[in-house]
Amino acid sequence: MSVYICPVCKAPLLRYDNVMRCQNRHSYDISAKGYVNLLGPGKASRGDDSEMVAARRRFLSAGHYSPLREKLCETLQSAEFETLLDAGCGEGYYTKAVCDSFPKASVYGLDISKKAAEKASSLCKTAHVCVASAYDMPYADGSFDCVLNVFSPLTAEEYRRVLKENGALVMAVPEPDHLIELKRAVYDSVFIKEMKDSDPEGFEKTGEYGIKYEMTLDNAGLKDLFTMTPYYHKTSYHDKSRLDGYDVMTVTASFRIFTYSVKRRNNV
Ligand SMILES: C[S@@+](CC[C@H](N)C(=O)[O-])C[C@H]1O[C@@H](n2cnc3c(N)ncnc32)[C@H](O)[C@@H]1O
Ligand SMILES: [Zn+2]
């Protein structure tokens, strides 16, 4: 039974060759790369553009975030899931790691960027990847044992809806000092914001881990790293060009992984 639902009428979607169709004859082509676009009519693909997706692919393939990938897979061991959704999966680096580490699991990936979904479905042939918004996910209620969120928009209400009653959320976020040297090189003043200490609504925390290490990056690595951040399109050409002056830089990677379970109804 498919977990997908139609973005228009919310009826179950069934697969017929290279098309997914609901009982009301709304149909969605499965692309040659393997992903399906379930944004629905009139909704455009947004999120990371092709330049950001390509930079992220180069940076992650170089292994700079492999300590985070390994810690996430280790953390997921205790989640004991059969079905997992990587929400905001990007180009599929962590989706692929989950598929490889948990070959018996059904792994899904969702991203609002078509370019990202295209890359993710090519990288990870066994994952079910779609283009959709995390604010309106094309999955039936209670579809997943676990949702993984790595640096992506957190839509707690939708996550709760698509998770099973005892479902788990595993989430990675940057710490305030993450990439601090890179930010100081680009901007005149850098404010270190404290991390919010509140659980997503309807979830209770079950664990928390920090990961911190230094990365030595050459100029190409530095620029890829900056290009894949949300700051890239908000930064002037002048500020970006400050990175030209660095052949090499040691940059702090600092992450926090949180694990949550869906709050039981009688605890709410
Ligand atoms: C910082 S990237 C992280 C990607 C991936 N998890 C990783 O760490 O490599 C954030 C991702 O969220 C996606 N995104 C942004 N807004 C979204 C939304 N409303 N629904 C789904 N995905 C979204 C972007 O396209 C991008 O791929
Ligand atoms: Zn429909």
C-alpha cells in the first residue's frame, strides 16, 4: 500500500508504471530520475537552486560532514524504524547513508527543490523521493516510524501527522559557533545567537548529542560551503569576494542532534 496521497484531493495515490494516480484521476508522472513531483497544480518548486545543490553535493562528497552522517546513523539505530522520511533531504547525502545502513527499511525523501530531489533520487535508487513542501506533505496520516530533519524547515504539526503514534524525530541543527571563522571572514560583524531551548510542539525530547570538530578547507571547499548556506543569496558580491583572499582556512563544524518522540495524547 502506497503512503502517498494526492496533493489535490488527498485520496491515496497508486502507482501504474511511471505514473501515480488517485481515484479522482489526478495523475503525476514519475521522472526518468525516479522522483515524483507532488507539489500540486500552480505550486512552483522553490528551495535550494541548482548552484546551491551542486555546491552541497561537492562539499558533502568530500567527506567534511561525515562525522555528522555517522553519528546520525548511530543515533537512528535506537529508533528501530521500518519506515523513515528524510524531510528536506537536499541532494540525498543523509538519505543515502540511511538506505545503506538500514537496507531493510523503506526510506522516503522530500524536498521542495526539484534540483535537489533529482540529485537525491539519482544518488539513492532505493529511496522514494518526491518534490513537495514540508508544510503540506503528500503522505497519509501515521505513515512513518521516524522523521529525519537535517538543517531543514521544521513543520512540527505536519511531522506529527505523518508519524505513527510512537514515532520518533531525529533532528540535526547547527550550534551558534558553527562556521564561525567563515562568517567572520565574510562579514564585518557577526552576532552569535543563542540556540532556542524549546522542544517542537507535540514532541518530547529523548536525547541530545553535540558534535564539534575542525575542518581544513581549501578555497574551493570554502566557496562551496558558503554557497550551500542560506546566507549565500543574501550576501553582497563584495562580501562574498572576501573569500578570494583565503587559500586555506580552518573552520569549526559544530552540530547538535536532538531526538524526540511524539507526545502521547494523555500527556498533552
Ligand atoms: C540546508 S538544506 C539541507 C539539505 C539536507 N538535509 C542536507 O543537510 O544536506 C535545506 C533543504 O530544505 C529544502 N527546503 C526549504 N524549504 C522547504 C520546504 N518548505 N519544504 C521542503 N523542503 C524545503 C531546501 O530545498 C534544501 O534542500
Ligand atoms: Zn486526487
